[in-house]
Amino acid sequence: MEKQDISGNSTQHPLLVSFHTEASQLTWQPLGDRVMGGQSDGTVERAEGGVGIFHGTVRLDNGGGFSSVKADLPKPFDAAPYSGIELLARGDGKTYKIGLRNSTNRRSIVYQHAFTPDTEGWSRIRLPFSGFIPTWRGKTVTDAEPLDLEHLASVSLFVSGRQAGEFQLKMQDWRLTR
């Protein structure tokens, strides 16, 4: 299987995010609810076979209730020729969100799309760009500009909605689809 980075060398289904160690250029940074005094945590680790694992614990004490991680793309990516993101995922019954930003600033608007993968096997998750909702601090921003697909700058993962307890989401590469 040919591995590609986010440079878009493959015109069919280029990788936006890879969990293969040799192809990955992303560093995931935790951004949990500690900014609000919460005690939740989360991280992304790479496992064998090109699997990424987003895991941690959501705690509700001290106003907490979510965990997130963010990775800046090596350079802004033009996803305008594509219609969305597709990945294989296996979950734990919780709902997760993928976030896209037009900036590397973690305080910028993040466009989120929720999904709940199967727990028994791998689910093919398809997230059309038209379904990404502009949010800021977990609230929908009704007057935000649309997501600028010509300038994707960072990606995020979230488990929110006060889904307390341990969580684990297994994922394979995020590919752009037409």
C-alpha cells in the first residue's frame, strides 16, 4: 500500500492525517477543559498497523466535561477539490468530533462534525465538509464565515457533551474524498 502525506500527491484520496509513524508529520497537543478549571485529559498515540488512539478521561468536577487534542498541519492545505473526510474508526459508544480550523490559533473558530463509530468493529465514517459546524468554546457561531477549504491549517479531535469517564477512539488514516 502506498503511503502519502498531506501534500496532496494523490489526486484520488490524499491523506489529511496519517497514523503511520513514517508518514505522520503531526504533533498532537492536548487542549482539554483545564482552560476552564476542569481535570479531563486526553492524548493521541500511534499503535501498530497505522492506528491512532485518542484516549483519556473526561471528568466533570471543577466545571469540566470535555477533552480535545489539536495538530497543526505542516503547511496550509487546499481541500477545495474534495467533498469531505473519510476514515475507519472503532469506538466505545461515545460520540466524537473532528474539528478543522483555518488558523493554527487554538482560540480561533473550529468547524466540527460529530460521529459515533461502532464498538464491535471498524466503521467507515464519512464526514462531508458541508456538515462541519462553526463553533467557539463549544457553542455554535451563527454568523461565522464558511469553512475556507482552500486553507485548512489544523485538525482536532474532541469528546465533549459531558460524556464522563474513560474514552478510547481508534482510527485509521483520514482521507479526503470527492
